[in-house]
Amino acid sequence: MIPPPVPTISASPAPSASPRELKTIITVISSPYCNSLADHFNSALVPMLGNDRTLQQTGASLDTVNTLWDEPNYEQLYLGARDAIGKQIEVIGNSLDEIQRQIDALRAGDKLSSDPNAAAQIRAAAAQLQLAFDKQRQMEIDLTNLHRAMIDYHIERANPAMGGFSEPEMSQPPEMRDIKSYLRFDGRRDAIADAEGKAVDIAYAAAQTYCTTPAH
């Protein structure tokens, strides 16, 4: 990250299925508008992408929960997945307040330009970040509730049938026996990545338009 007067804007993140590589463009205008755009956008996006990587780890933990019943050491696997999920959601939870503060500060930057189009670009970028953030926050809430339920579940008292499901449970639709499906986990991650990508595209265009030529 290059500090003002040379702000940077991160380029579009890759889809959630692939590791994300942050590319940057360097702008040449130092102004309240440009500095606010670069500082607050990056300060919101970078930890959000960190949360995405943490959620990728959580996905692996949920996969373990879905399949551990087939293993003779299912108790050990269950406790390991439960503790991993707890640590992962703690990491995400600790980041949320500061991310929201940065999005709010980015949105307030629309007052730093007299150009209505420049102001609109700021609001649009902030709106997409807010959409992605709200979905991350909801996932953190739902995963916290899952973690609490896992703590309350006494795995040592379980006597699961083969595959971990009783006969009545086996009659349920497959998605009801899949924790990731139940949480809409993959779909939510894709929606987050889509909103983040749109936010980056908007911010990138604003930086190119208003921060590489004399400020409007």
C-alpha cells in the first residue's frame, strides 16, 4: 500500500473459488477526494478479503462435519472441526466493527467533490462494499449460532448410525443433511465475491477518472 500522495485502489478480486491476487493502480492526484477514496476503500476491502480467506477455511471445517460420521474417530474429528470453526468466526467477528467504520468513512467522502458524478461513484462503491459486508456479518452470526449448537451437542453420547444419520433423518432431503447447504454457505460466498468485485470496478473507474487527471 503506497501512502498519499500516491493512493492506490485494489483491482477486482477473483471469484471465491480461486485465490485472490490484489493488483493495484497508482494514481497521481493527491486531493481530499482521491485520498479518501484510496484510504477508506482499501482499508475496508483488505480485511474483507481476509475474511473471505477465513471463510474458505471454515468451508473445509464444515466439509469435515458433513463427512466425519463415516470415520471411527468421529468424536475427535467433530471436536477439532468445532474448535476450528470457533477460532475462525472469532477472527471474522473481531474485524467487523473496523470494516464498517471504513465503509462509513468512504461513504462520507462523497462530500469531498463538487462533481455529482464523482460523489455518486463513491456512494455506489460504498453500497457494494456494504452489501458484501452485510453478508459477511450474517454469515458470522449464523456460524456463531452453529458453533454454540456444536458446543451444546454431547458428541460422546452420540451413537450414530452408519453415515451419522438415523432412519428418519435419511428420509430428509439431502440438503437438510448438508450443513453447508443448510447455511447457503457457497451461495453466500459467491454473492460476497460478486459485490466485492463490483465495488472494486466502481472504485477503480473513479480513481482512473478523477485521480489521474486534475481533480474535479
